[in-house]
Amino acid sequence: MSLGLGIVLFAIGAVFAFALNVAVDWINLQMVGYILMIAGAVVIILGIILLVRRRSAVSTSRTTVDPATGSRVTRNETSQTDDGTTY
């Protein structure tokens, strides 16, 4: 959703900055267009960063010795993604 929002903001900003030829006294539409384009680029970059972070996996392995029996106990933990796949 964040990638789509970023693209929409960027497109609306480009229309305001480059395609509109309207003069309004109380607001500069070209500057609003540039601001929307910058905001769209930031949202796209954040969306890509969040997608990359979500796809990463974390795995932890820990080995301890049981004091009662003296045997080694190994515990493995893995993290899962949102769609249920395990890495």
C-alpha cells in the first residue's frame, strides 16, 4: 500500500508542478506539486525499506548443558514472514 500511495502522491505532484497552468493568488500550485513529489519519493523509499525488512529472517541457536543429567540441550528458533513461510 505504501508503494501505491507514493506513486499516487508523486503523480499528483507532477501534474501540479508541470501540467497545470492556473494562477491562484493565495497558493503556489507549482510549489505544492514539488512538495507532493518529494513526499511521494519519501513514501516510496520507506515502502521499499519496509518490504526488505519484512523479508529478512532471524535464526537463533543456543546450546546449554542440563545440570540434572549433564546432557547437552540445543534449541533452535527461526522467525517467519507474514505469509507463513519459515526460513
